[in-house]
Amino acid sequence: MSDTSMQTLIVGAPSNGVQLVTLNRPEALNALNTQLLGELSAVLDAAEASDDVRAVVLTGSSRAFAAGADIKEMAERDLVGILNDPRQQHWQRITRFPKPVIAAVNGFCLGGGCELAMHADIIIAGEDARFGQPEINLGIMPGAGGTQRLLRAVGKSMAMQMVLTGDAISARQAQQSGLVSEITQPEFTVERALAVAASIARKAPLAVRLAKESVLKGMDTDLASGLRFERHAFTVLAGTADRNEGIAAFQEKRKPEFNGQ
């Protein structure tokens, strides 16, 4: 079952707390145009509001997760057009999504596609995946978080090499650099991502949300501030029903039943 109103995405019905979203512009190797990003923003709006969705898996095709931004669309925008680019609002919406996102990446994951994958909380990659920021080859540079997220994921030297040369790296190099958490055979990438998402979806939703926020906070602040946020979040969870359920289930040697309260 899928949402037939979407033209650039295939949106699956939630199953076991997980929603699968597939980029669907095969004629353009899933290049990210304004319509696709807008539809993805709308899907995330609905997913955030739904109690049936506790995690999202985002994937593309076997050939490409996303090969970059839509160059034809980009060429039509001058400086003023870029300043008023509506895609920036869509990127901000993706950034603000509070539930876990797992990217299942096969094939090309370049430019805007690599930036989109880095918006995910976990990246599962097929052995054939290729990650890169080739914008420099067009006389431009990454503009949707590529320089900043890549720096935080792989460190200065690797980020500089990828951004300044435009060269892509393999899935194995991406894992060794910290960009990717797991590598699978390409035919199992989505299956593995769904399994990871389902495992997360079984956890207490409020704890998952605050844990995600705490980790992300640690990327953007100093250690002392990050520790203060972590302790505050930990304290808040002490007042939740799910925390009481988790402790009771552990003591009673049974599986907890979390309801997000």
C-alpha cells in the first residue's frame, strides 16, 4: 500500500512502527528537485504527527540512492533565485524531523543525495554504494549541509579531500571514516535498514526522541553543554509511564510494552 498522491516518492504504509519511503525519479537517478523535497517534507510532517510511525527508512533504487541535485532545475536559477530557493525550507524541515531516520543506500549517493543521506541518523550501505560531493566539478560547492555534516562525520582531512576534489569514496571507505554504520550485500540493504528501524520502533518513543536529540546536540555544542542537556533529558524521562514500564518489565523478566507516555 502506498500514497498515490506522491509523484516522486513511494510511501509505504507503516508496519511495526516503521514507514518505508522510496525516492522515485528513476529517469533522473533520483535527482533531488523541488517537488521531491517538497513531497518528502509533507511525508515527514505526516509521519511526525502519526503514532503509527516511530521510525522512517529512506531509500532509493538499486542503481542510485540519489545522484545529486537536479542540475537542469539549478541552471534556471540565478543569484536571486538561489537566495529565494524554496528548497531551503524543505531541507530545514528534514533537519527538524524528531523521529529516527535510517538511510538505506545503494549505488550512487552524490551531491544532494549524499547530503540527504547525512540528514539520516543511521546509514546502512550496500557494498556497491558510492558517496561523494562532486559540486566542485561544476564550479560550485555543497549547499545543503555537505561541508558541515561531512566534517562532523568523517573529520577534516577526508571532508576536505571529498569536497575539494569531488572524488567519491566506496562504501568500505565510508564505513572506515565513520559515515556509514553497516555494509550489506546490495540486495539486503533495505531489509537490514528495516530491521534496525523495527528494533528502534520497539523502544520507548519519548526516550528515543530525547536520545536522538541529545546525540545531535553533542555535535553542535561543547561537552559541558551537551552533558547538561543529556542530564536534563534523562531527568525528564524519569517522569514518564514508559520509564516505569521498562523498569517493571525488567524486574518481572518480560518484554516491555511502551506506549509513548
